[in-house]
Amino acid sequence: MASRPTSGLRRDADLLEVLAGQESRVQGGLGVTRIAELAGREKSQVSRALAGLAEEGLVDRDPDTQAYRIGWRLYALAARTGEARLAYVAAPFLRRLVAQLGETVHLCVLRGRGVLTLRSESSPHAFRSLGWEGVMVPAAQTSAGRVLVSDWEERVLRAWFTDEEFAGLPPTQRIRGIEDLLKEIQAIRSCGYATADEEFEAGLVGVSAPVRDHCGRVIAAINVGAPKGRMGRQLNAAGRITARCAAELSRALGFESGAQGGAGAP
């Protein structure tokens, strides 16, 4: 049987494989000639294919060196796929935590300068915290946001959280500047969770704990939110239980205690 001709999609995938390879990563991209050599194809064909991929955002071309590298759109797709997988793996852990605490539980990630809720598991109570899935909130103003940046280096935190981040905050906010945030992060690292007492929404309290990947990086936060009348007196106990749940999820994602590593950049 005659073999089928290689499809355009397969040829494009081969070029993306080359750009995702070690040589390209080390050098920060590759020129058309080198890409053609590694892919075993003619330079003119590769040049046309790369131009098409660049139009779709799948590759980027450095305006100074003319070197190609993997584009923003592929990174965005990979990030969203990873988040979908994370939400799937986390689901049974979140449901178990709802059963333990009887309160609504959220899985949150950092998205730009805000916190995004990927998944929520509702409590059985008729009166509970509002649905947060798909909602963005400022990172510095929530317990989940503080947890999500708790492994960042101080220099990165100072560069990221400028004075503008803390301008116009309501009186209920404990974290009113970068020094407050740095102290809070030290506390999070010490006890393994963060708390919030009516800081973001009147009458609502919450706890959050970090979820780590196989490299030890904080990639998500498990958050529990509830009316103050139900959970206000048990915040620290809820924090410890949430931290244990987050640690179990981290182990399911491949994290081993001792592999913890901070982030040099957001």
C-alpha cells in the first residue's frame, strides 16, 4: 500500500517540535536555516510555513535576530489545558473538604494580577458564599491571592505589588501596603494557610492553602469561604484542615515534601 503524503498539519507540528527542543530553548529561538536543517526540509518551505504559524500566534519572530520561537498562543493553550487537568484532579479533594467542613470550597489560580476561581464545590447550606467560578478578584486583597504568591521572592513581590495595588482600599483590608503583604506571606509560610476576616466582603470569612506541582511551585490555592457566624470562631482549625487537603492534592500532582521551590518571577 502506498503511504499517504505527509499533511500540512504534520509538517507544521514538526516545526513546532524543533522550536520546543533544547537547542531552541537554550538559544532563545532559531533561524529559518537551522530550523530547516533540523526538520530536514527545504528552507523556502519552512519559511512559508513559519510565516503562517506566526500569523496565528503559534510562533513568534524576534524583530532583531529574526529567530523564531514558540508563540504566545501555544503557551496560552498549554496553560488552559493544564488548568482543566488540575480542576479535574482536584474535584474529589474539594468534595471531601466540603464534607469535612460543610462549607463551599473553591480552587483558585493566578491569572495576570488577579485571582480566578476554576472550580467550586457548594456547601449544603441554603445560605452560602456566592458563586465565584470565572470571577476575577485582586490578588493582594484575598487569602487565596496571598497564598498564590507566597513562594515568590521578595524582590519580585516588591516589583509586582506597587503602591497602586493598595490605593483606595476599604478600611476592612488588613493588607494596606507591601510591608503588610511581606509579613502576611511570612505567616503563610510558617503555618501553611492564610485567613481573611470580612476583608473582601462584609460578613464573609475564608481560609486558603497552597497547592504545589511536582517541582514544588505554588500553582493553585484551595479556598473555603463561609458566613462569619458559622466559621468565624473556627478559622484556624479550618485553615489547618484546608492545608492538609491542599497537601494531599499536591502529592497527587507529584509533589514530594522537601522539593519546595520558590518562584523567581511571576
